[in-house]
Amino acid sequence: MPVSRLPLFSCCGGRSLRSSPRPRVPRIQGTVVAGSAAFKNHLSYLPFSGSVLEQLGDELRGYTMTKSSLHFPVDRPVPKTLVEKLIAQRLDQISQDAR
């Protein structure tokens, strides 16, 4: 399953996004929203924030994670609604930091 299966860009809505050449990450106002990476046995969602995963803890039960990444198995579809929640949480942080 390619890393592009993580719907990072589509979950950012109609916001003005700029992507980086490597790795491909959406940015809003120069701030990285999230990233993704593909490995042999899992896909990783990288929130670029130490608190996003912590704040959605109950909804992430059953997934493997580290302090800075959430792992999805390669043999199952990535749940778009979960990625949307992760992105929404990060966008809220970016919005609050901009104030």
C-alpha cells in the first residue's frame, strides 16, 4: 500500500497548502500540518506535534504508536475519518499558535 493512501492533503480542506519536495508534507502558514512515511510492515502518520496523539488517545486504541508517530497496518485501509480527526486537531493547534 503506497504512502499516498494516507489522505493528508485532502483532509486539510480548502486551505491554502504548500507542499515540500521531500518528504511531501502539507504546510499552512509555513507550519507543517502532518507527514507520512511508508515502511515494510506499516504506514506512519507523523503529526509534527507532541500532543496530537495524546489528545486523541482513546480513539487510537488498538494502533501501535510512538510518541511522535501513529502506525497503520499495510494490509488494511487507512481509516479516513481518523486521519481527518488527527488533521483537525493539528489545524486547531496551528490556529491557536498563530494568535
